Amino acid sequence: MLRALLGILRTHDPLQAIGERFARMLKLTLEMTLSAGNIAFGGDATPESRTRIYDLDVEVNQLERSIRKRIVAHLSIPGSRVDVPYCLLLMSLAKDVERLGDYAKNLSEVVDVRDAPLPDDEVVGELREIRRGVEAAFQAAAHIFEASDREQAMQMIQHGRDMAHRCDALITRIGRGGYDGETTTALVLATRFYKRIGGHVMNILSSVVMPLHKIDYYDEDELAVSPE
């Protein structure tokens, strides 16, 4: 169904404008995630960089509302019932992207918990690897979605599941690491936010390999047999 949806979005159909807004949401939330990671790990935390993340979040929210409004308007036109599945898919995906913006914003706020740089140890080293893995998946997601590349989507979903398991294990290590309260809080929050960002990226990728009623779910057995 995704390939059919992409075909519609590339035409002069009214849904094309909705697709353009969705692509814009993906671009903005990727920028937010990369910037928030830089801030969380002691990079550019100037008021200007933090304000930009909030400004982009406002635009993402506006785009999601615009997508909803246009979908409702489109479906009110006689003869548009054939587009209902595609519109439902877009509504679901737009919500996932909107949540990506929220978690990126949350990630940028971790520095408010602990002013000092994060420790230079194995735990933080693992968190840095998780950050790189999640960012790489996000950067690949837009291309995989646009190409409706089932094989790459399945590989990236498995990669995302591995990242989620690593996040769970890392939280246990943080809890047993003997850190002070501020450091523990900052590390746990950052780990959880990366897990949630990765989860919503996987939800987007699941639309490439799963039918509409099963997107956001990616059981290995289902992935092996699900049609395109």
C-alpha cells in the first residue's frame, strides 16, 4: 500500500500537498534530533540553538495540524473513499513524526538537569554509540520510506530493535554506576529519549513492510511473511 500511496503523492492529486508537508516534517525533526544530541552531549547549547529547536517544534506541530485538516477536507469530497486507507496511513505517520519532534525537544532539555559535562567513561561511551545508531537510522529512514525499500527497512528495523535493547541494558548499568543524582537523571533521561526516538523511526519504517492495520508492529515472524 505504501508504494501506491507514494505514487499518489507524486502526482497532481490533492494528496500531493499533504505529502510535501509530511516530508517537511521529517526534515525538520531530523534537524531537531541532530541539534538536540549535540546540545545533550555538551555541544552548542547557546540560547539561539535551543530556541531554534523550539521554533522548529512549533512548525512541526503546525504541519501536523495542516495535514489533518487537508485530509479531512479531501475525504469530504465525493468519490474520495478510495483514498481512505492512504489518508489513515498518513495520519498515523504524521503523528509519529510529531512525537519525534517532542522527544528531540525533551532531549535538548537534559542539559538543564546537569550543567557539567557528562563523564568520560564506558557508560557514556555506550550512550554515544546509541546516539550514533539512532541518528543513522533516522537519516536513512526518509530515503528508505521514499524508495519503499522493503529490504533496507527490515534491516533498519532490526537495527532499531537492537538499539532499543541496548537502551534497556544501559539504564540498568546507569542505575548501578554509582553516579550522583544529577548525573544519573541526565543519563537515564537521554537514554530513554533515544529509545523513544528510535521507536518512532521504526514505526515509520514499519509502514514500508507492514499492512496498514499492523504498522507500528514488527514481529520477526510477521516481517518475514508480510506482503509489500
